Amino acid sequence: MPGVLRAAFRGYDKAEVLRRIDTLNVLLMGLEEGLITKEEALEQSEEAVSAPIKTVFSGFNKEDTDSYVAELRERILYWTSK
């Protein structure tokens, strides 16, 4: 997982990226603590990942963001496969 989401010209909207990462982290914590079902986590994480992120003049680097989101999704998939 990247340690930093770098700023970039013509990058992803920062607020949208942070909301997406927060959503995925909440789902991951819910899975780890048994607060949500595997099916709910899969459905909600798929919705979060599949929604497009708006590109803005100054935002987060797209590659960093895509990598971070993919890793969070993989961790959710790992927990749902247990």
C-alpha cells in the first residue's frame, strides 16, 4: 500500500478519493470485527470501487489512488474468502 497519495495535475478529486478510501476501510474493519456480513462487504465494496472518480485540475495521483484502492479491495476479498 502506498504510504502517500501524491498530488497531481489533472488527478482524482481529493474529497472523492478520501470518501472511497474511508468507505473501504470501514468495510474492512466491519469484516474484521464481524459487524457486517461477507455478502454486504462484497456488494458495498464493489459499488465503491466501480464508481468513477472525477478528474480535477489539482488532485491525487491516479496511479497511487488506483493502487491503494485495489489493495484495500484485495484485503476485503481476502476477508470474505475466509
